[in-house]
Amino acid sequence: QIIFYEDRNFQGRSYECMSDCSDMTSYLSRCHSCRVESGCFMVYDRPNYMGNQYFMRRGEYADYMSMMGMSDCIRSCRMIPMYRGQFRMRIYERENFGGQMYELMDDCDSIMDRYRMSDCMSCHVMDGHWLMYEQAHYRGRMMYLRPGEYRSFREMGMSGMRFMSMRRIMDSCY
């Protein structure tokens, strides 16, 4: 469960969400704080789970907009389901599963250091939920991936982003 507030310090109109919400514009005109009461969520600055993404775990974010350098336009959110199984993902150097391929079953803080791979442009998530980061050591902009095939990050609206590290979303998030 996540509660969004229009103003800082949990003030103003609020909107409570317990599942995915593809467009919050009709509920709130802006969003400056939130409280994650249970679970983990990805929040997006555009409707339909597009644009910049931010991972939110249980806690209070009294002024998270300025803390994360975001504008006031959280427009959608997605609940990340709890997952307790194995983790497995294949990353590919090129779009459409081309070029070098490596299989990950744990976190990777740098694909360059571990695999001598300078780019990751597609992947196939077989098991688990993952966060991919544009910089090594889990920094920079991120993208949430659930099980499925991702043939082209560029076509998903992520052009110009290079993913250099990957982290599993574990039970410790909850």
C-alpha cells in the first residue's frame, strides 16, 4: 500500500494505491510526499508506466520529490509483487537478443568489469524481478523488469540509456 500526497510532509489531498495505477492525474494535480506502508513500488513521471522510474520501499518520504530531483509529476505507479523463487536473466549486447549473451542469477554491479560488456540493449527475464541501472554500482536512472522478453530498450522509450548494472528485488525490500 502506498499513499501519495499533493504537498510536502504528508499534507494536502491524498491518493491511496494498493495495486498498479496507470494514470493518477485524475486523483492528484501534483505529488510532493508519499508513505509506503507495505510492499515495494515503482513510480513513474509519465502515465502508463513510462518515463523516469523510481524504486520506493517501505518508509516515509516527506519531501521525496526534491530529494530525488524529480518534478512534481508522478503520473503512474506499479506494485512489485513479493517473489521468493530463483532469479535468472539473460542479458544481450545488442537488440533482439543479438551479440554477446550472459546469464545472471545474482546481482551484477558492473557488466563491464564482470563480462567486459560495454552495452546491454536487450534481455530475457526468466525468473524474478530485477532493477537495471544506467551506471555501474547501482547508480543513475533505473528500469524495473519483470519476467518477459525485452527485445529493445530503445523501443521501450529508453533510448540514450545504457544499462551497466543489475540488481534482484529481494524479500528484504519488504
